[in-house]
Amino acid sequence: MNRQQVWKSSVWALYTTLVLLHGWLVYKIAFIRQWPDFGVYLEAGRRLWAVQNPYILTVHDQFWYPLFFAVVMVPFAALPLVVSHYLWYAISVASLFLVLRDTCRILGIDDDKQHLLWFCVGLLFVSIIQADWMYGNVNLFLLAILMQCLRERQTVYRAAILIGTAISIKFAPIVMILFLAFDNQHGHKLWKNLTSIALLFATVALLCIGLPYLIAGSAVFDFYRFWWSDLMMGQIRNQPSGNNFTLAGGVAYMALNVYPAPLWLQLACGLFLAGFVAYLSYKGKQAFAFILCLIIMPLTGARGQQHHLIVLIPAYILMLNVVFYHTFLRIGSQAIALTRGKRIALFSFLLGIMLCILWGNHLPNKFPLDMIGLFTAFCTTFFVMLTQYPPQTQSTNTHYATPTLN
């Protein structure tokens, strides 16, 4: 058995174990502890269908998402409870494999190199995947939708519709507007960028207001007023904090010793992060700009949770591909040889970043080590994106492939 077959067998053994183990945890969380996030989604679907406010606390947590997601949950709520939970679990499992496959294709990684990357992602992200799967979260499903924006021969307008759909499920992908705003595939034609953003908001309006209106009528406006005044305003006043991954919260804690971060600092940090995306877009690296936007979501979010870190998977695939399969990093005219020792050091560095992100919030006095780890991952990803390295073979598949949005 050659090395490729060994890694392929290891990948299937690892993910089969994860699927079976987490399948049991889905049952345990849903039917023994009765504490799944998916139960909140189901209740929102039931209440919307009954023209009742989905945002009123009725189970262990409140429903925070736009009403379109409650519409999506309506057919799930009509199914037997076990069926609905495991149907959603199957969708989440399929979403992970779609994200892994699409990321490798977008980055032009050969099929024979993907198994090692999948294996490492499965190990590094095991606790994050577990949190998403066993609680029935929406993050993997959302990421799978977003990754479709970079499929080959995709148009920027279809990407706008996909991003609008993702925003209609969960508000966090609003930061992906940066990807559309800085897109330069049209030769910096401003009207093209504005048209795509307008299409995004039209999609959000149709899905978040139009579809729920067909079910609940004008009551949807009362629901949204409650959502804004009773839920969102509280989050805006109290976030971002110093220990929920946000850059503004971490800077406010370390430099200003204030909580929560003032609005001006939140805006400044948002503009700072947007500058990295703008630079990559200006250089024509649209796929890289997209992956960087994904990391901005937890860096600017309001309710930082471990399962939100699912969005780091594409960035880690990019960085691990360099560690394992490239012999040089080229910075300007200087080539840095990736010796065995440097590869081990780089992999250890990536592992250390992940440990900081996962365990950093356990430090005394809530020092934002988790935010520092996430921001370090952001900067490291950006650095790797800037490097130029020679192809390993004459095959064009060894280059990173940036899809053209026509």
C-alpha cells in the first residue's frame, strides 16, 4: 500500500469514527440532555407557522436569526423529532465534505494531496466540528453555501445571491459584502460592484421579509421590532467583549481597559481588517480575499462561540498545503527554502495558534489570548497569500487557481 492509499484509508477511518461518535452525541444532546441549538431552530419554525413570535424565549435559548431561517425550519418541524434531528445532522456532515472538497478545488490542490490535508483538518478542528455537529448548529451549512461563490465559471451576481442567502440565514456573513465591494474582475467598474451589492440586499429583502410574509403576514414586522429592541440592542451595547474573539474587544481590554469596546474602535478595527481584503482584491487574488473575509466574521462578531471557528477551515487548508507540499516561499525576489525543520516549525506554529484560539479564554482575568490567536491566524493566512512559490511540477493544478467572476 503506497503513501497515498495510507492517507486515504486514514481519512475515511477518522471521519467514519467522527460521524458515528457525533451521531451518538446528537442523540444524547437532543433526547437526554435536551439542550440542542437545533431545538431552538425547530421551535422558531413551529412558532412562525403558528404566526407566533419566534424570538420569544420558549426553550433553553432564544432564536437570534432572520425569519428566513425559521421558514427553512418549518418543514423540519413537521417531521418526527428523531427524523428532523438526523436529517439536519446528515446535511451538516455533507456540508463539511463539500467545504473540504470545494476548498481544495478552489486552491488547485491535486487529488492525491488532499487526503493528508483532510486528515489534519479533522484532527485540528475535531472539537470545533464536534460542537457544530452535536448541537445542530448552522455554521457548516452556512460555510458550504458561501464556498459555492467561488465555483468555476461562477458570476459575481450569482455570488451576490448566494451571500444574500447566507445573510438571510445568519447575519454574520454581512462582512462578505467586502468581497463584492472590492471585486476587480470587471476592471474596477464601480457600477458593477454597486449592482452586485444591490442584488445582495434585494435577495435579503425577498428572503427575510417576502417569504415570511407569505406565512405570517404583517406580523413579521412586529417580530422584527421585537428582535431589534429586545435582542439586538442588548448585544450591541454589551459587545464586543475582550474574550469572544473580536479584535475590537481584545484591543479595548488590553489598550483601553474598557468594556465593551466603544463604537469608534469597532469601526476602526473593521476598516483595518477590510484593508487586507481590499489589497488582495486589488492584486486580483479574489479567492484569497474571500477566504480572508471568512476569518473576519468571528473577528467582528457579537456572540463568539467555538463552533463559529468553522470558517477557519479554508484558511488552514491553504496554510497546511504550503507546509506539506511546497519547497519554497518566495517573498519579492527572495526565496525561502522550506526545509524539514522549517516545515515542522510551521506546523507547530499553526497548531499553537489553534490551541490559543480554543483554550485562550480559560486564562485568568479573561486576557484575550483567543482573540490574539485568531488575529494571528488572520495575519499568517494573509502572509501566506502574499508569498510566491514555484510549482512542484509542470501541471497547472499545482498553482492556486483563482476563479474568475464574470
